[in-house]
Amino acid sequence: MAFINFVTQIQFEFGALKLLAQECQRVGITRPLIVTDPGVKAAGLLQKVQDALPGVTMAVYDQTPSNPTEAAVRAAVAVYKANGCDGLIAVGGGSSIDCAKGVAIAATHEGPLKTYATIEGGSLKITERVAPLIAVPTTAGTGSEVARGAIVILDDHRKLGFHSWHLVPKAAICDPELTLGLPPMLTAATGMDAIAHCMEAFMAPAFNPPADGIGLDGLARGWTHIERATRDGLDREARLNMMSTSMQGAMAFQKGLGCVHSLSHSLGGVDPRLHHGTLNAVFLPAVVKFNASAESVRKENRLGRMAYAMGLKSADDIPDAIKAMNARLGLPKGLAAMGVKESQFDDVIRGALADHCHKTNPRLATPEDYREMLLQSL
């Protein structure tokens, strides 16, 4: 049976941040904890959010790492409880939003965080008691502001997913103005993350035509505008369309993702220094090749339809087009350029097989398949 759910209240426009106080009032957040990271604070974006909440008593946790960890969740929960907070405002990229989702669980549910991980059977244990969350993205990548999931590295070093419709933010403030001037490499890496979400969701076999349409349109927007956004951080049209691509990718991936994310989640747990979006960009060509023979992909001409959205002549052109795009954006040529070694492959494969995205790929990968994808991506 198909389950289709769209999704939350979204304020999407230049200047939408001015609606934050209104959304807090609507949701019932009177004493928020703002969860963010040092880069967002240094860029002055945290101050903009605080200025949008005149007269509101708030607390701040601004130490979210580039890949959110269980330790960071614990530290933020301590601030949340010490200040009597009644809700969360996540300000930043996927790391800050996912960290805030971890806080939403841990501040209101008993037991260690791993209890609630998807592969531990924890999704049904996440209840409506979660702390209410408003998400304010400052990058155009993960789309976590409209997603039901979060990715957190646990104390045991596993990079695990947490999924529940209760984790969907009560409101998303999508203000492209907050992404103006984002550094080129971060624009490129987060943009390819959003494009990967659109592509993998579209290839996923679950029946969800609305998600397919949203993902395919998001791919077209992202593929058309990512170079412009990377080249000129003040290109408002490009920034708006990249933020939409990010949002649409996450709306679409309620269908599921696949081997790109199985591999990037696993490798990101093995080496947390690696950027998730960059890994997705590097893995995409090999996974598209692997998925080409999947029955559901061939039956509905999914690669051909993606090629059309990307302005390519043939589905066969997609892997090389992605590699060429990565090169033009200045992203690493492969895993080796990121410091990944073949000696890490066994650990990566083990994690990929256990990842929640493994079984939603259109073609079930074996350990040997994953090794070949890693080799092609090296």
C-alpha cells in the first residue's frame, strides 16, 4: 500500500524570516532553544534570527558539528532543560536541523538515543511528545526542513537515521536571502546533495506519483541553476531555485533513497570529516549506472526522463554529465581526492548494508556490488 503525505507549513519567499515570530506564536513556542553552528553565528545569521524575535526569551546552542553527534544532542538537551525551553528553532544546514530533531526526541523521551533509530526499530517509539520545531535553512542542500528524518552519529560511531512524521518541523521558513553569499564550495556541495535527493527519490521504486513529479521538477531547477549559484553567490534567481530544489528533494524522498545515501551515510560514519553532499556527488555516477538495469527503472523510463529534465540527449549520458558537473563546480574528482582508502571499504560496505536507505534502492545491492561502486567512485 502506498503512503503519501505532504508535509508541513512552508513560508517561502525572500524576506520570509520576518514571519518567524508569527510562526512561533502559531506553533505555541514561547521560550525557544535556537540550535545552530559556529559558521552560521560567524556569518551573522544567528543575529538576524534573534532580531526577528523581539521580546522573546530564548536560549542558544551554537556548537553543532558539521556532522551532528549524539554528544552534541546531549549538550543541547542540557541547555534546553536548564532554560525551561518549550520548543526549538533550528538555524543552519542539515546538520543543525538534524541536531535539533535529535534534541526534540531526547528532551522528551526516555532512554539512549539509539533506542529511536530506524534500523533499531525505533521509529514507532517516537511519539507526539517530541518538542515542536521550526526550521530555518541557511543552505540549499538537505531539505531537512520538510523531512521526517534526521541523521546523527551515535556514541558507538554509527551514522544512523531517525524517522517519524512527528519529527517533521511544524513550520519551515525558507528564505533564500539567508543563502546569499554562501561560499562557492559549500554552495556546490549542498546543491549536489539536493540534486542527489531528487534523482534518488525519482529512481526509488515506491509508488508515489506526486513525489516523482516534485523530484523531477526539482532536478530540472537544480541542474539549471547550480552553476550560476556557485559562480555568483548573489544571483537571487539561482538562489531561489536552489532552495526550491532542496525543499523538493526532501519532499520527494519520502519515497525512499538508495545506494548513494547508503554509501555516504556509512562512509560519513567511518570518517565524519567528509561532507555528506560531496560524497553524494561522487557516488551518483556509479549508482546511476548500477540502477540502469533495475526493472522498475527501465519499465518507467526513469533515466530517460531524468536525462530530459537535465537537458541531455540520452540516459546513457547521465553518469558522465554528473562527473563533468562536479568538475566544473570544483568538487573532488573521486574518493581518493578526499583521502578515502580501499582499506576502509569493508567497514563502509558493512554500514551500507545496514543503512535504512539500502532496501529502498530500485535494485538490491550485494556486498560485491557496493565494492564495485566504491571502486568506480575512487
